[in-house]
Amino acid sequence: MATAGKVIKCKAAVAWEPNKPLVIEEIEVAPPQANEVRIKIVATGVCHTDLHHLSECKRNDGFPIILGHEGAGIVESIGPGVTEFQPGDKVIPLFLSQCRKCRFCKSPKTNQCVEGWAARGYDVLAAPDSRFTCKGKKVLQFMGTSTFSEYTVMNQMAVAKIDPAAPLDKVFLLSCGVCTGFGAAVNTAKVEPGSTCAVFGLGAVGLAAVMGCKFAGAKRIIVVDINPDKFEKAKVFGATDFVNPKDHNKPINQVLHEMTDGGVDFSLECVGNVEVMRSALESCVKGWGVSVIVGWTNSHDFAARPIQLMTGRTWKGCQFGGFKGKDGVPEMVKAYLDKKVKLDEFITHNMTLDQVNDAIELMNRGKCIRTVINVSPQ
């Protein structure tokens, strides 16, 4: 392409400081260096992890930053050493790398990787370096991705090449929310046919977890949320029972125990609230119940009574639904194209990058599942 090897000036939504609206700015995106690809972002969405950084990150070294980590795009140019991608390829950026070389990547037990931004820890959800500048200042790259920009530069180990037939304004959902929830049920909880499940929280991740439970053959899927407006949407994905904690004067785990003769086989916490995590664990049946922490938070400690685990329950967690991104995301794209998983049904709004603050407000108010932010034409 004509822009290959050159600095690109483009539009991006920059978070200059916490708890303030994002600002649409002209930024400079440097060419890709060794083993990097520069991607034209076509579509992106707002995820709760973006909002968590914007509202909860109190560190000065966490800003300015370009948020967004759920997106899809087209390779614009490649740096030296890149052989897996070519300009024009449709791709999905990954917030979890897959280098294929480290002991974690070589193990079938995990999707963790020692490479990439996350290797430095989770105090700030960004590496100290990036290819972005704005008004003469370095701008951080959120979770190694930054999809609230018309262009981004990523290491090839954090990019998945996908089917050229895939609609980017739908499959962008697979770069975070849908894979996270679906995989939590299928890969991490390993939901079994005929089982009873409970899903706490009906955002995109929770609805994807419901879809995963149904995909795995669960007989009964109880959803728990304080917003009854989401219950009809949950039916589309396979929910069978609906519980609003506000309708009960007893702990929700007691309600679920009474509904299920002692507790559910599998529970998935998709909120990112440590109190809900405990409720989800305590909602499981003793002896074999499995509870999975799915919702993101790194701000508070969590706790439970030891007897909950001593009596046979398992408490575990996952990132990105346990998917190894470069392998799993193309498979999920194929599953969507083969009509085995739903994506269109998650999308409730369409907006442009200029409207990103409106999309954030919709999510803050619980008025959307996912908003497609159309960044660039396909």
C-alpha cells in the first residue's frame, strides 16, 4: 500500500486522564518494526475492561492511552521478519499473545504466554512503549491493542488471521467478550451434557457464557442479573430460568440451592465483582460443583470460607475463555460462518468513532449489550 513504511496520521479516541471523556484527536502511527504488523481497524466495541481502566486506574503512568481491545481489521503493512501475514489479510487483534515458543504456549493446560504486554503484570494494562504519538507526546497502547484508533501496530504473535469471508463488523466480538464467556463455559468449566448451570451477569460475556453452556449440552441454565430487561435477550442464547436478586430477601446462593436441590453443577461469574464471585461459588453443589471467575477486576481481594472448597467444590478462573488466540479465534470465526455460534444477536447499537463516548455511556447505564463502533470502511 502507498502508506507502507511511512508514518500514518489518523483519528483516534485518546484518554488523556481517568474519569474524563475520550477526546477524538489526530495521532501519528509509526511504521511496524521487526515482527510487527500495522492494522487498519474496521470495527471495534466497548468492553467493561476499557471502562475499568478509565475509572479505576489511578496511576499517572496509565495515561494518556488509546483504549479499545475488542476489534477487527485489515493488515495495512508488515515489518521485517513477518511471514504469516500480508497486506490485505483480515485479522483480529489479540490482547493475549501466543508466541508458540514459551512453556505456557507449548502446554495444552493454559492460554497464558510469557511474551507481550501482560508479561509485565497488570498494574497498568499497557506496555511502556508504543507506536503512537499525539501532540508530541507518547500515547500508551491499551492491552497491546488500542482499537479506538483507525490504525494500530501489533506484534505478529498477538494477531489472528481469519477467513476472508468473515464480516469484520460482526467477528470483532470474538476478540474479547464472546470468546471470553463462551470459552469459560466450554473450555474452563467444561460444562457437561445434562448439567445445571448458573450465569451471573448478562452483559456480552455473560450471554456468551449462556451460549457456551447450551452449546455444551446443559439441561438447565439459570441466569442471575439485577436488570430484568436482559432476561428476554438471555432466552435467545439458551437461558431457561431467570433470577433477579432484588426480588428476594435472602442470599442468592440460598435461592439457587432451593431451586436446584442443593446447588448448581457449574456457575460462572461474569460481572467482575468479588462479592458476586463468592455468591457464585456458594451457589454450587457440594461434592463436584465448579465455579469459574470470568469477570475482570484487579482492584479488590476476594474471600470464601475454606469449607466451601473442602467439601469438594472447585474455584477457578480464566482469561479469554481459555482460548489460545491464534489457534482458537479462527476456529470461532469458522463456527460463526457455519452458524454454530451466534454473534449478530449481541449487537444492539451501531455508532462511529466520533460517538465513542456515547457508546461508553450506554454501557455504563446498562443500556446495550455491544455497540459496533465503525472505525473505518471495510
